[in-house]
Amino acid sequence: MMLTQLRPNEIARVVAIEGGYGIRQKLALRGIVEGAIIRVVSCHGPITVEVNRNLVCIGRGMARRIIVERV
């Protein structure tokens, strides 16, 4: 499922990131890599997630490329 399909306070593991080197690099710099555990904080406007105790805001277009599975 895509990251945009999760609701607030749901926890998931990143399974895959669809896209090229650029998007993978941008997300990796923010701590979002394959295998990372994330928690959705907010779904209004940009998606806000918690990764490694840091809050990260991601646009919906980028969030659609992040494939996750619920934990």
C-alpha cells in the first residue's frame, strides 16, 4: 500500500521506494529508506511522518511513491 493510504497514528515499515536516484536521495537524507519504521502524524495537506524521532513533511506526490506495510 502507499504511504498516502495510512491514517494518523498508524505505524508502518517502508518496503520500497518507486522512482529514480533523485527521489531516493531526498528521502534518504530525511531518514526514509527501505526497512525504516515510520508513524503517520498528520494527513492534512502534506503528509507528516515521524522517522527516528524526527518529524518529516512529505508532499503527496512523493508520498505516493513510498510503498509501506503496516506493522
